[in-house]
Amino acid sequence: MLTSRMSRHRCDWEDLAQLDPLFAILTERGKEFGKWDREEFFSSGMAEIDALMSRCGLKTGDNGRALDFGCGVGRLSRALSRYFGEVCGVDISPEMVRLASQFTPACKFYVNESTDLKIFADNSFDFVYCNIVLQHQPDKETARNYIAEFVRLTKPAGMAVFQIPYKLAFRTLLQPKRRLYSVLRSCGFPADFIYRRLHLNPMRTIAMSPSDVTATVSTRGGQVVHSYSDNFNRNSMTYMVAKA
């Protein structure tokens, strides 16, 4: 059974999937309210994954099985399929998964509403990737659960790569738009009106310190082998993790 926080989290992302799915996944200024060109959107995923694979030393072809956690409509899943024989994407929103399956039928997509990834067995993936997703979880404990699961799912010779901010700006910490969105939705206002007319959205942002991330990884027998500042968020790090 879903906790009330996860249930609210699922509803928020289902709202976003219905309202503006591409912008919800990649919040680039000027692309809100359906202004993303779909080809440009997916090309951004190709560029991101090409750069990441170059950093990891992987070339196009069948490098095994990959997981795209928080896949949305499959922006990164499609790009990962150039490097892996099988790509699975998971998301909390059924509508996001429906769109992903429609846009990229060659990949496998699953709805996952739990704070774990028990739909997959231990050591299931050669590569696990998660970008701009953990920061939107309802709380740090949920993010820790998923990070531990990434390690569990990664094969001994594989790698997990994920991103999360290590601190938040004061304005981001207050999150006034998200709070007001939630209040209005609970009062019965339609999501479309709140988003398009009032320009509010339900996205929350959390942060985890590098020491917290490292400790969480180690609880499942993993080791942070490299970390670096990412290009998507200020005060944010990407972690590359292998089995210890």
C-alpha cells in the first residue's frame, strides 16, 4: 500500500504528465506549455548519453542491459538503446510510461509506484542511470531507498550513475510554487488552471550531502568510484558507483 506522501507524489507527476510531459522532464526556460519540439527533445537525450558513454568508455553496440530510472517519456531510454541490447525504463506515472511506450516501442517500460525496485532481481543490470529524478522525490529517505536499490540491481562488473543536488538555494528550499499548487489542488482547483493560468507546478526539490550519498551506497556493498559537478543544476553532483 502506498504511503500518503508517495500517493501524493504519484498524483503530482501524473498531473505533470497530462499537462506538459516534455517540460516536466527537461525544464528548459522557454519550453514550458508544450513548446518543446519532440525531435529536439529526444536529440538532447542523445547528446547527454553520448557524453556519458564517452566518459564511461563505452561504445555503441550491445553492452548488456540498462535501466533508466525515472524514465518519463523515454528521452534517455531511447538514447541508451544505442549502447545496450535491452533497455528498461521505470516511472511512477502511468501516463509517462504510456507515452514512453508509444514514442520508443523498442524499450520496455514499467510503472513503479513503490519506494523500492523489487520488480527487478538482484544484479539485473549492467548499467543503471538516473538523472534529474532523485531530486524530485518526496523526501530524503525515499531517495536513499532508490540509491540502495541501484546498487542492488547493478551487476558486479556493472556501474550505476545518478545525480542529486548536495544543497539547495534558499528560494528553492521554500518552494512556494509547489506549496501553493498543492493547496489549490486540495481545494479542488483543476490542475490545468493552476499550471497554465497561475504558472504553478507541484515539483519539489530535495538535496543529499555527498557523505550521505556515500554512506547510502556502502550499505548495499557499493562504492563511489568517481563524482563530478553536473551541468543541469547548480550545487549538484553526479556519482558513478560500482560494487565494492
